[in-house]
Amino acid sequence: MIGFKMSREEFERLEDLSEKPQHKILENLADRIKKYDGQCKARKYNYAYKRVLEARKGNSCLVDEDGNVSGKSLKVIEQTLSDFEMDRQMGVGFSKKLKKKLENNEIRAVLNKFRNVRIDSPNLNEFKLDAKKLFKTLSSSGENGLSARQDSFEVGATKIMNFLFPELFVMVDRYVKKALHKSGSLPFRKYWDIMMICRQELEEWKELHGTIDNLLELDTKPTTLTRVFDKCAFVMGKFGAG
């Protein structure tokens, strides 16, 4: 019999295909948000996220019309990452490295494209390659990477992307991955799948209720659609579907 080797990515694709989510993330939404907010650290997380949203100063994101992110906004991002328990994973010189990555001309052009894009924008798929470029830049490993261990900074990258564009990108952690049966590492392919699951669930909610604005009324203010999804997925991954 002729043997063959399966790459890690091929194996993870098979895992994803064999473990489709059995429960909708936005089911029992009010109960899941209540459960999230009932955690001992929820107040800290909600306050930290409020800081990000208020730093937008009435805009939809932390990026200006020239694709720039201010020094003040960078400090907010770093502080919020720390409040979200990411401080041990953030490498030496994190601030300078993040600033350098975001000041790259190609990345600034990418950031500028996202300024008016939301998770429910009809043309979202047109920005997939740009999202991949930003994700790979922020998650890259090595001495110039953002990780303290110089490995991939994938989870941290999703949080930075969300903080920059709270109306667009979904935050991911181990519990969100667990809820969506996305085991193992988080290459961009898996991240985009998660984005599409969020978008699909929002579309289904709108079909059922006629609007998605009522989702925001069920969460602590201020909030976003991606934050509501994040909270529900976190609870489902940590506590189960009940």
C-alpha cells in the first residue's frame, strides 16, 4: 500500500468539515450576553472595550482619512490588549513594532480601504485579500513580530483588527474557536471562515426579525455587532450551547 503524508492545514480542513457547528451562536442571545456579563472579569472587559469605542470620537474606526493611527489610539489598543489578558503574549518593544507595521505604506493603504466597511457590508468579500494582508502583517512571527515568544500572534492580530475597526472584524480566542469548531492554529483561512459565519448569522437574524439593530439593544452600551457575536461565541465555547 502506498502511504502519503497529510499536511497540518489539510488535516485541520478535514477537522473543520467533520465538525460543523450544531448550534447557532446568536441563539438565546440575551441569556448568553447575561452569562458573559456575569463573569467576574466581565466588568473589566466591558470597560476596556468601551475605551476603544469611545476613542473613535464619533467615527466608525481608529483610522483617519489618510490611513493613519494616532499615537493616542495605539496606546488605547495596547492597554486594551493588556486588559484582555494578552500582556504576557505581547513581546518586548510591542508599541514600536506595532507602530512600524501600521505605518508601512502598503498597510496604510489597506487600512484606508476599511474605513467605511462593516461586517454586514454587501461588498465585504471584495476586501478579503486586503484583510489577509493586514492579518498576516499583524500575526507574523520572528524578531519583528508582536509575540513575546516570536511565534505567530494570530489571536492578538484579530483583537488589534477589531480595535482598529470595531464594526468590521471579529475578535477570536480559544473559546470562540471552540464554539465554531475551528481547532488548532488560526491561519487566515480559518479567520475568514469565522468572519463569514458571523456575517451569515447576522443575515439570518435580519431575515427573522427584519433588522439587526435590535441586537445592539441586548448588550451593554456602547457595543457593536461583532462584539455581540464575540460575547455569544465566547460563552458558547466556554460554557456550552445551553
